[in-house]
Amino acid sequence: MITYELMLLLRIMPKPEVKQVLQRTADQIFGKGGFIRKIENLGTRDMPYKTSSHGMVHKQASYFLYEFNVPPSSLADLLDEYARDVDVIRRRIYKKREPEPFECTLQEEILPPPYRKDVQDMIADAKKHDKPKFQSNTGLDYYPFQK
Amino acid sequence: MNFLTIRKLLPVFNNVIIRTSTISTTPGRLSKDQEDQPNFDMDNPFEKVQMKCILCKHNIQVDYKNVKLLSQFQSPYTGRIYGRHITGLCKTQQELVQSEITKAQSAGLMATYLKESCFLEDPQLFDTENPIRPHKY
Ligand SMILES: [Zn+2]
């Protein structure tokens, strides 16, 4: 089961209206057979860039974050519903990223180029495209005939 | 001259080792001799410390909602993401930072053509004027 995160930017509205919009957007998730884990209010602030949606230019927005589970096939429908909602300025759904442990490879990356694995692979790859050289099979390390 | 003095010292040093081995045959001195033996099981004390990038060192999870952190990897003039040769991050972390920045910009959390003015005073994590990766030469 994949947990999704929905970033919802709402236009500036009085509180009761914001509540209505949040209820509406949450109901659409429930309607798709999903459930909500968390709703976070990230505050109202100036947007980093102005956005025009539904014929209006917005420079401020209220940020809301939903954490929810829903069948993956219904994500497109959900985004489509929010796109048609006039109170929503912007919406994005991302997968909630689980932190995977990995090793820092900086030490190998700062080695001189000939010692790096990716450079060695690159050189080996380039050698494949070299023209085949004629083998005289004389057993000598020089050309015995006059050139 | 230094080399000569070392050469003179070497035979003396060998004698000392031979003498200790003769003493070790006596049962009374054996335990003390074993005490003085070097511990060969220990890790290499001359092994160099492995360098780590700044995010791995402090074990920081990069997230697209953490705009204050992400904006430190963004140019204040063009809003573009600094490359690996400037940030000094390892390959995995750099890719993570880049993908999280694009996510944040797409979600309307982060500026695209500039760094937001509230983050301009943040401390510098790396020297943008000197875009060279750390090396030992
Ligand atoms: Zn790292």
C-alpha cells in the first residue's frame, strides 16, 4: 500500500469557507475508497511565484498537506476533480518517500579519474569501438618485412 | 647523513630482538614478554578517515517540504541547482536533492528563477566561487 502526499494550495478565503473546501476535498478521497492519515496546515503565505487559475491571478495561498491512501488507479480522477475546483490554485500528489539507507560514496568519487569505477567503465566501453588491428602471427614483436 | 645513521642502528636493533627471544625461554619472564608483544588483531591505526558529504555526515533526510534546506543548493541569481562539483555531495544525495527541488518547485513551495529573499541570509554550505571537489593533491 502506497501512502501519497497531496499538496493543496487554496486561495485566500475566510475560515468557514476553507473548512468547506477541506471537507469537500477530503470527501473526494473517501469517495474513491481511500482514507486520510493526516492533514497538516502549512500556513498562509506569499507564493514564490504568481499563479493564475480559473481566471484569477494569485500571489498568496493557504498551504495544506494531506497524507492519504487511495487505489493508484483513482489518482488521475482525484487530480482532475481538484483541477475543476475553483478554490484550489495548485495541487500535486507525490508518493511518500521512505528513507532508504545507503552508503556515502564521496570517497570513491573524489579519487583521480583513472581510479574511478565509472571512468574505467567508460574507457573499456570506448575500447570496444576501436578498429580491429591486423595480426601478422609471426611471433615477432616487430614487422619483419620492408615497409 | 640520516640514512647512514639508520643503517648503523639497524644491526643493534636486530640484536635486541634476538636477546629478548632467549630470555623468553625462561618460564618466569614469559608472561611479561607476552604482554609486550604487539597486538596484531587491532585495526590498522594508519587507515585514513573516509570522507563523507555534508548531508551523509549529519544524517539529514532531504524532503521537498524542507524548503529552507533545499534553497541552500540553489543559486540566488538564477534559481538553478548547483552541480555536484560545487555542492560536494555524493552522487545519491545530489540526485535526491535535485529531484526534491523539482518537486518543491512544481508544488509551488519554492521559487524557480531566484532564491526567495527570506533565505538569502542563510549560511553557505559550500564555496560557490571555488567549484572544485575536495581532493588530496
Ligand atoms: Zn553522501
